[in-house]
Amino acid sequence: MRVVLAEDLFLLRDGLVRMLEAFDFEIAAAVESGPELTKALAELAPDVAVVDVRLPPSHTDEGLQCALAARRARPGLPVLVLSQHVEQLYARELLADGNGGVGYLLKDRVFDAEQFVDAVRRVAAGGTAMDPTVIQQLLARRGVEEPLGGLTPRELEVLELMAQGRSNAAIAGQLVVTERAIAKHTSNIFLKLGLPVSDDDNRRVLAVLRYLDSR
């Protein structure tokens, strides 16, 4: 699997390269600026891009904007964004086109190699990998307002895990209940949120996130 990596801090960039190579990823390019990222994404057509939000020369959201432009040029290009802090606006922009193959992780997650690599693979496969902290803030921002106020505490737990991109089986394992119980909770959640139930895990996650963000 070919990866384009964009990170301006040399030590972190080098560490990410070594980590990904240890898990059999091919690093097509490892760059440190927005213009270099734009060029690499256009010319190398990677399987997935791992991108720091803030890149030179602007050090604002240049990495994210380069990645979004590349996704417009090549719809569905898998992009995993790394950020130092939770920026809900960035999460919204990343999810705005409604397609899969997106992820938003805090850089702290990078230090858990298996978790990080799993997120890269999930995004590359067209799935979604959202940092739990981002989801918690989205849920907290809604507080107990309707319609989330109509969800039970267990349904809120299931919703948070769903939004992280987990399947019913994975949620059942996390909460130590049966998969049948999770299927029931999931049906109730979609019913209460007014969203159609879908067997496509990626689409249901994106639907939930878009719904939460649009309120």
C-alpha cells in the first residue's frame, strides 16, 4: 500500500515513515510543505495520504486544504488527517463531501502503533477513522438537546463507537454484550435520529457525523 506522508517536523515525519514501513507500507513520498504535498498527491496517486493539518508556508490549515483539493481532483482519495488539537471545523470540512476514506486523529494516537496503523488501513479501505475525542466533543456540544436527548445512556455509548467507525461486532466486543443487542440499539438510534438504517457501516457513520454537525 503506497502512502504519501506530509509532516513538517522532521523527527515525527521520520518516525512515521519508519513505523509505516515496519508494517509493510510503501512510502511513496514524505514531504514537509503544502506545495510539496500538492505535487506528490497529483503525481504519485497514492493509496492513502497521511497529512498534518498545519504545514508550511502558512502553518494554518494548509495540509488539510491541500488534501481536500486533491480529493476534489480525485474523488474518494483516502486521507487521514493528523492534528495537535481537536478542531471541529476541520472535522466538518473533511466529512463535508459525504464520501468515505477519511480520518481525523490527534497526534497523541500516533504513539500507539497498532491503533494508528489500523486507522491508516481503515481509511485506505474507504472507511472512517475519527478520534474518540472529536466524537466526544461533538456529543458534548449537543448536550441533552433533542433528538440526542432522547437517546438512552447505552445508545449514546453505541453512537460514539459507531461514529469512530466500529462495526456492530466490534461495538459488542467493546461493551461486552451480544451483537444482537447492538443491532437493536443501532436500529433505535437511527429511528430516533430520523436516519435510514443501512448495512453500510461507512455510510452510517458519515450520516451520523453529518447529522450531529448540522444541528
